Amino acid sequence: MFELKKLITAMLLPPFNILILWIAALILAKLNFKKLSRISTALGIALLYILSIPFTAQTLKDSLTIEAHLNLDDYKQAQAIVLLGGGLRDSQELYAPLASNAVQLERLRYAAYLQKETKLPLLITGASPTGAIEAKVAAEELQNFFNVPTKWIEPKALTTKENALFTKQILEKEGIHKIILVTNEWHMQRAKLLFEQQGFVVMPASVGEGITPQEYGLNMMHFIPQGGALAKNMQLLKEWIGYWKEK
């Protein structure tokens, strides 16, 4: 089921959805539906352009960003910090065979800062489809590199929905319902929704640059197709699809 969901999601996102349009155009041309074939081809080209430009990525990122405007005094009113796993990579570094990836490392840094400033207990949740426990690796790195202790490790969750469900199973025994939730800004809207559905009062602690200031303006490069923008748009569209599915 997990792999099937991944496949369906991939088919809805670029570049898979564009390939589907162009394959459909070839089939329609073979069947002598020339007009429909041209329409399908044009739609694929238009979609490829729109999803390859930084302007689209910036717009999607801003639409997903929650600006909570909370300060440390606000966060000190919570009962615990919950850090969501963001992924692992193989490591050739001497300290471990597995390490947090770049996304996870940014989350770790912010969680470490918040824990040191608030002194709240920390829970890390997340596992990898490979069988590795993201939460365990994250806890070890927090202790080794930031000198930050982890009180609870949730080792089973493979999805954000499971992050919320399994976290509730741990924290409700402690009478904890008000949490600081640490994840990336593009992930926060969906994560916050899912944790609230489990009965948590969520104080978002988003990792990222926030909504793009209007004074930054636009320039020609916002509309030039770029490979990095295509990858970013795929990530952001995936989040919107996930959010709509859970809402």
C-alpha cells in the first residue's frame, strides 16, 4: 500500500504527469485524432514550462508557509517539543554509517535551539522505509553535536499521519497536549493539520526563510526554466496534494 501511494503520487507530479500527456499525444496521433494530439502536446509543453520556473516555486512556497509570529516566551508555554524526521543518507563520515540529510539537519538545528532555550522535553518521530530509525539517528546527532537530550524516540512512523498518531500514543500518557512542532515550512501546514486532528494544540516552529518579502520583486530569472525549480515544484505540489487529501 505504501509503495502504491508513492506511485500514484509520482504519476500526479512532474515530470511523470508531463510524460503521460506526451505519451497520450503519440497515441492520439496514431489513432488519427490530430487535434487532440496537438492539444495534449501543447498542454505538456505549457505544464513543463510553468513547473520549471522559479516564480512558480516561490508562489507555491509562499502559499504553504505559516507565519506564526511566536517568540520564545510563547514557546515556553508548551509542554514538549516534537521534531519530525526529515530523512537519512548513507555516510562515509567516521562518526556513523547513517547520517541526517540536509533537510533533517536544518530541523535538528532549530530543535536544538528551542530545547536549550525552553528546557522542554523533546520527542523525535520517524522511521525510514529501509528499516532504519530516523528518530534514533537524529537523537544521537542532537546529543553528540548539540549536547541536547531526547526524552522520547518514536521509531515506527513512515508518514506524517503516523508521526501524529504514534506521537499521541506516547504523549497522552504524559498528559501532554500542547506542543512545539518542528518541521520545514513547506511541510508545516499539513503536519499541523494532522497533529491537530489527533487533539494536539500545535505551536508551529517552521524551518525556512518565510514568505518572500514584496520588496524583493521579480526579475527575468524568475521566468527562466531551471532544473532546481522543477525539483522544488515537485516537492511543493506533493505537499499541496497531501494537504488536500487530509483536509
